[in-house]
Amino acid sequence: MSRRIFGITGWKNSGKTTLTARLVSELVARGWKVSTVKHAHHDFDIDKEGTDSHRHRQAGAREVAIVSGRRWALMHELDGEDEPALGDILARLAPCDLVLVEGYKRESHLKIEARRRGARDHTPLARNDANIVAVAADFPQPGEVLPVFDIDDVAAIADFIEVATGLSA
């Protein structure tokens, strides 16, 4: 199944998560079904020590599903396997209108680069990534050849994403 995918990329502290969350809210308010994939460069755990599901994992369960009347989650232990490719994760998602992907700098989907004054690095990623098609920044971007949006102009960025992904066609 072909999916509409659009990424939000940038250096640490560039505003990726805030922009992603605000775009989800804006696009959902417009009537779109939106899913997200967030790449983490660090060890993380969505489970808490002492919970039943944590005990299942500690006992050696390879996958643990937690299911309730409001939501469900699936945790998969890699146990030395390589991190799954973005395509493998996308294949596990339920059908939706758009998947916003936060991170995954090296993948080949269309992306907007977030740039904030407080970012760890200010080296533009777009110079070396033809898949970055726009910039969202909180400071002037003189000489930038890509479309530049104020990082807080979420409506305009959402308009751009709708056109770029064919949602508005």
C-alpha cells in the first residue's frame, strides 16, 4: 500500500517535536487521519518497572501487547537485531491519510527542516539532502533557496504539506 509520508527533520533542539505535534493538531482539525513515527537516537522505554507488561518483558517475552477499551500498544524487543527500517514500521501502521515522520534524517521521503536559534547545530541539512523541500525557522534565513516558513505559521506549513503530498488534490 502506498502511503503519503512527510518528514520533519532537524538538529537536536530545533523544534521538531513541537512542530510535529502542532501539525498533527492542525491537520486533524482539517479532517485528515494522521499517524506519526518518531525516531529516537537513545534508549527509551514506554513501560514502567513493576507493571504486569514490564514483568512479561523481563521474563523474556519477545512482544508484549497491552490492550484496553481506549488504546493498545505493542512493544517489541530487538534482542540484538538491527533497528527496523522506516518502511517496516510504516507497514505496521493502520491506514491513514498522512504519516508525519519525525527524525529519520537519512531517509528519502519529503521533509521540512526545522531550524531554531536554540538548536545544537545550525548547519543547514538541506544543503546535502534533496528531499528537504522547505525550511521552518524562528530566525531569518538569508540566501535560502527553499521555501521558508515561520516555524509558528503552522497553517501555512500544513497547506504546504497538503500540496506536497497530494492530500489537497
